[in-house]
Amino acid sequence: MSTFTKFLQKIFSGLESQEQLDEEYLARSVDVCDLERRIHELEYRGNEHESLPMHAAFPGLHSRKALW
């Protein structure tokens, strides 16, 4: 097998395993609220602010653009 093919397999196997880990994490939710919280965590992971956007948390404060 070529070195390039091995390189591609390493990259894509890592992506698949992270996707599988995320799916397993979501599957362990106990109810709809827990599932929504977990989805939010996954969507905003790695962001500087993992909580609600500022405009949603504090009425009248529009430091970020609306999500819709």
C-alpha cells in the first residue's frame, strides 16, 4: 500500500471514530432535554463561549448577530 493511501486512511479513520463517539454520546441521553443539551455541546465545542449567544442570554444586548 502506498504511503499516500496510508495517510488518507489515518485521516479518515480519525474522522469516522469522532463521529461514532459523538453518536454514542448522543445515544446515552436520558430524555429530550438531555439530548438537546448534548447536541448544543457538540455544536459549540471548541468555541470560545460554549453557552448561549449573548443576545439570547441578556435581553437588549446585541453584541452578536442573531442566529436566524
